[in-house]
Amino acid sequence: MLFITYKLPVCGNFHFFFWQVGLRVIHICLPEGSSKDEIVSEILRLNEDPNVQGLALDLPESSYSSKVLNAVKPEKDVDGLSDVNLGRLVRGDAYDCLVSPTACAVLELLEDLDGKTVLLVGADGALGASLHCLLQRRGATTASCQWKSRELQNKLHHADVVVVGSTKPDDVPESWIKPGTTIINCSRDLLSGKHNYGQQNNHDTENAVCSLAVAMRMQNMVKNTERWIQSQQFRKWDLRCLKLQPLSPVPSDIEISRAQSPKAVDVLAKEIGLLTDEIEIYGQTKAKVRLSLLERLKDQPDGKYVLVAGITPTPLGEGKSTVTIGLVQALTAHLNINSFACLRQPSQGPTFGVKGGAAGGGYAQVIPMEEFNLHLTGDIHAITAANNLLAAAIDARILHEGTQSDKALYNRLVPVVNGVRGFSPIQFARLRRLGINKTDPGTLTEEEINKFVRLDIDPSTITWQRVVDTNDRFLRKITVGQANTEKGFVRQAQFDIAVASEIMAILALTNSLEDMKERLGKMVVANDKKGEPVTAEDLGVTGALAVLMKDAIKPTLMQTLEGTPVFVHAGPFANIAHGNSSVLADKIALKLVGEKGFVVTEAGFGADIGMEKFFNIKCRASGLVPSVVVLVATVRALKMHGGGPNVTAGAPLKKEYTEENLQLVADGCCNLQKQIQITQLFGVPVVVALNVFKTDSPAEVDLVCEIAKRSGAFDAVPCNHWSDGGRGAVKLAQAVEKAANQKNSFKYLYSLELPIVEKIRIIAQKVYGAQDIELSPAAQSQIDRYTRQGFGNLPICMAKTHLSISHQPERKGVPTGFILPISDVRASIGAGFIYPLVGTMSTMPGLPTRPCFYDIDLDPVTEQVKGLF
């Protein structure tokens, strides 16, 4: 434990005692004449140092101002002189406050005080206040006086005890004090060893005060240490949930969000056991959470891990995010069970395009929803900057290698700086990969220089694209390098949407800052002209990418409408990537909820895509084992799978979807049954959550629940959280709690040791129900290349349509007997998976005829956002 002291009093074996009790003390001696502002600046610096558990001050009398004393954080104030500690003392909160060691020393020396009069002379400020409070509690009558007061002689004559708080002037005779009066000297000069009261007869008392004050300060430090150790342990939540008053008809999402007053995020953080130095606050309602929490709570058992997946959706979506939020609101606000929702950060592409936001909906939302959907804490912007830096590095390297000799390249890559020429750390790493074990740039041979400076990137193999977080169809194919300054190095390229970047997938799968940096370096951006992979590490950009991502790696804390905690972190595509929020958010949340708590996270698209990737990719990366799957279904989607008309975003629903039709529902339950079967492949209990719409009839709801239970679901529960908030999902929460206590035989679908083709075939046949797969020549060639390059043991991330279990979006229900065509195979080596393309797959959405942005506006007076949904 580390304590900082400023010119501590030298009294007895002070340092020896601290070492004996296991405390480490550092003295900071400020320059003579340091101003109060300089002292405060130093105190504020140490306040923010998590390695410092206490601050003790020994300053000149003139420096003990309220400004200085209150600069010390109350929890580090071992002298007990801040207003907060004094206030707690006055209120009688003895456990929560630290009391002045000097005042405690005085009390230790005085025995029976009941009915006695104690005069405090020259004891002002915090010390005087502490003495008054403590003495009065011991039954004494207290009074105070200054040395120059006209009342001094009279008060001294009537006092039974005199406590001296400052140096006695020579013109105050000792004869003013009546014989037999107890005198206690606790002036700062005495405690600092600067003054000798040679004319007084109570040296023993003075020495006792000095020694006791040191001992009491030690006691405060030990008490502070005990508190600090206790604060590092898991703490029971003290969560104040927010009340909901649902209206009918249900208002718009943004109206509901704005009608609720969220808690300040630092209050929420404290309620769920986060320490002050573990959060970085962004505004009033968002905060980044530092990864140091994982080390602090490493011995804390994890809570239960719940995945929310869904049946094959309509283009409108079936409400997985809404179910996720409704479930945690029910668990925590209504069943008093700790729970955390972990969600993906939405891209601004869909927010301004056609889908809208992703904060949930109705009375099951993350708030403020406009902050959730717009920018958040800038993670996607950081990914965009990192991604495009790497893209720029690729083209720049091709240009420079094509226009310079080996010698010129070497001189620029390894320049002379201040007369010294040396390799950077990342260049040493490249030398090691090339088998060049030299440290002096001047000793490399011409052949070694050539190997070092030439990446020889084959432009036709570049897979790394630039990104932007906007739906922009005209960036799907572009030409770069057309300016004269690029000297004819022209090539075709494209933009992807930012969340399709491999860096986003890495953010979602990484386990630590070190792991993220390693993954960033492994990203393969192209092949060289010999067919070998070229990585971000080869380009020397790994460290810079890590710097751009250092804040993005921290999950963002927000809250639901009912004041329960939510982590928002990462948002990878659910087709070319795995479509799940971050491993780190899940891991931190699992520690915070405690052993009996629940962490609920969501997988993108249907269970055949998002859930399969969650199990085979995310769970492998994290080592976490899920407890329950919640499978979201709607009567609307089931009717579509039963043969109902096409559902189109933006178009009114046909009457088949708004009127009771039990036959359509029954026929469409085949898709629900198939998704339950897929879940059972992984050995995890499944609870079906039927997201109820106002057009659903009771008979339709009962039919779905009955079929789901017959098909192997642990339970099937209708949910009304959209209209009722957490109260509408209480039965779902109870079912999830029971299912989490069932036997869990979780297993992966395939072994990583299998060949790439076999892993693809297993997913196609067991999950999608395909008869077999068919590889295009290009796909087979890529598989052979990745296997040769040593990437054959990675998991598979299938990129296919989410609108059907098959590869054909128009085939609803449960298609069978089809051959799954694999048009191409690509790799995200840093993220750690191979992704086969089933048909064509767009990584840059376009804007529709009437995008959402037509309805989005800003009130210039109130600055309120309008029209988001």
C-alpha cells in the first residue's frame, strides 16, 4: 500500500512503524515558498494516482487553507481535515469518516471529561471543529478563544482543561491559568518539531501528544488500507431503478426516451460497484470503463451468460434488441437480480438509411437513445481512422517501392537522427521475421537490405479497403491514384461501411490491449508477388493502429429506461464478420453482476447465422460458456415462413399479418422448430420469447408457445416489454432463471483441426440443412492458399443472406435439398476467422429512395434531436 506525505513530523521511529505494518510511505518535499496553487496541483495529481491510498499533509500554518485541505480526496484524507470528513464526523458517521489524528491524540490523553470545561485556545479551522465535536461527545463543555481575545484571562481561569492549538505569545503569563488545570499542547509547531516550550512544565504531555498523533495517523492509514482492500472486492449492488409509467398508445421511441430522466453515469457506476478510477466520463450519461477492473475482480466468479438470438427475420427485424433490454429490465428492476445487457454499437449507415437505430424500442430501450445511435464515444470513428491509415500505408508503400532504389528506400526507412542511425522496435520485429539477426543498420548486406525494404505487394491481391460510416452506394467501386503526383499507380478499389472493417471484428473479439495489438499486426492486407501474406506488421503501422484504438477498446456504460446497466461495445457486421458485441464487455459485465447475476447479450440476424458464430467464433475467443439461449420469434415472421406475402420495409403489412390466421402460423413454425434444433446442436437450453404485437390474437400466441415447447424448448413465453417495459418480460426472466440452472453440455460444432472445406460443409449441412456445398474455382484456390499459408486452423464465419436459412433469400421456412454455392473465400487473420462468401455479399449498403434522414432534425433552440427511431 502506498501513502504520500508532505514533510511528515519526525517523531520516534515513524518510518519503522509503517514498514512493520506493511505500508510504504513516500515523502514529497515541496520547494520552500510553494504557493497554495502549486500545493493543490500536486495534491490533485496524486488524487488521480490509483497506487496512492492516502495523503498526509505537513505544511506551514499559512498554507492550511480550506482550498488546500479540500483538494485532498476525502477517501485519501488521512488527516481527516477535509469538509467531507468533518461533516461525516459531525453527523456521527464514524465508520465513513477519517478523524484528525491530533484531535484523537488529545482525547486519548484526557480521561474523565464529563461535566468539565475545556477551552480551546488558538485551535481554529478543521482541528478546532474536530476537537469541539469529539470533546462534546465525551460530556465536556467546550469554548474557544484566541490568544489576543479580551476574554482570554477570564476563560483560562474557569477552564478545567486547556488545549493549545497554536504558539503561545510571550505576553500571556502562565499565572492566568488556575492551578491544577490540565494543559494539552497540540500546536503545529510542536507536531513538526520546530518549537520548544522550555518554560512549560508539561514536556511529557507534549511528547505524548506528538507520539500519539503519529500513532493515530498510522491508525488512519491502516483503516484507509483496510477500506481500500475492501473496495477492491466485489460489492453488492445498491441500484436505484427508475420508475416507468407506460402510456397507451405507446409514443415514439424518442419521445419515450426523452420523457425519462436518466441517472448520472457516475452514480450508476457507483451503484454497480465500479470504482471512481475505473470510469472515464463522457458527458452526463456515458462512461468508458477501464480494463483494469478485470484484474481487480479476477477471483470473482462469473454470473450466468445468456444469448439472445432469433428465428429467420423479416426485413423489419423481430426485436432481439428490444427483448434483450426488456429481459434485463425485468431481471433487475422487477425481480431484484443483478443483470447487464451487452449490445453492439449501431452504425450510422442504417440509422440514416432505412433500418433506423438499434437502441431497442418502446419501453425497452437504452437511453438517451439519440446518444446511443449517434457517435456514442467515438469508437467507430477511431476504427475508421485506423482502417484508413492502414489503407493509405499500403498505397504509399507501393508508390515508394516503385519509384526508389533499395538504397534510397533504406536511407528513408532507417534515417540518421542526431547523428545516430537505428532501427525502430517494429523494424526489429520485421528483421526477426526475415531471419536477419542484426541490430546495426550499417551491417546489413545488399541482399538483406533488399529483403528488408521490399514488401513487393501485388496490387491485384489487396483485400484491405477504405471505410466510411455512411451508406454510399457510389463508393462500391472507385479508382485511386489518378492524380499526377501518384505517377501512374492507378488501381481499382472500393469503400466498405466502417463496421465491416476487420478492425471492428478485432475489437469485438480481443481479450486485452496486448491481444488487440497482436491481432492488429497479424491483419493480412495483400499478398506479395511470391504469394506470401503481407501484414500490417510488415507495413510498420501496428503501434500507430493500437494508439488510435486505445480508448475504443474500453466498453461504454449506459442505462436502460428503468436505470439498469448496459454495455455498448463494438458492432461488427453479421455477415462477413460474426455480428456480436465485444468479448471484453461480456467479461467485465460477468464479473460485475456476481455469481447469481445475469449478462444478456445479442447475436445478429437469425440463430443460423449470429448464434452459430457466437458459439463457434466468439466463445472460442473468450473461453466463456453460455448458460441459456433466448430465441426471439414473432407471429408476423412465422406467418411469412408459413407462406404469407412478402414483407417489405416501408410498405404497409398485408391483411394476412394483421388478422388471425392459425394455419399460416402453424405452417411457419417449421422455421422456429429448425432454429431450436440448431440451438440444441450446441447443448444449451433454449427459451423461446414470443415478441407480442398488438395485432397478434391470443390463439396465435398460445399456438406458437405450445409448438415451441413440443419442439424441445425449455419454455416459451409471450412478452409485452415493448408496451410495458420490464414488467412485460417478468415471465421470460423467470423462465431464463430456471433454464440457467439446467444441465449444460455446451460443445462446439466442429474441431478447428478439420480442413477448411470440411468445416464449411459441417455448417452447411448441420445448420442450414444443405445437401452439400459447391466451391467455385476461385474459392478452392483461396482455400488452398490459406491452408498453405498456415491459416487452415481458424474457425469459419459464413457470409450469407440473413433472410433465409438457405442462400436464397426468397426461400422461407426450412429449405432442404439445396447445394450451397461458395463463390469466394476470404480471411480476417487478425480477427481470427475464414469467411466464405455464399453468393454475392455487399459490404457497402446504399440509401433507399426515402431514407430516414428525411425525418431527422434538430431544434436549434433546445438542441433536441427529432425523428430518430
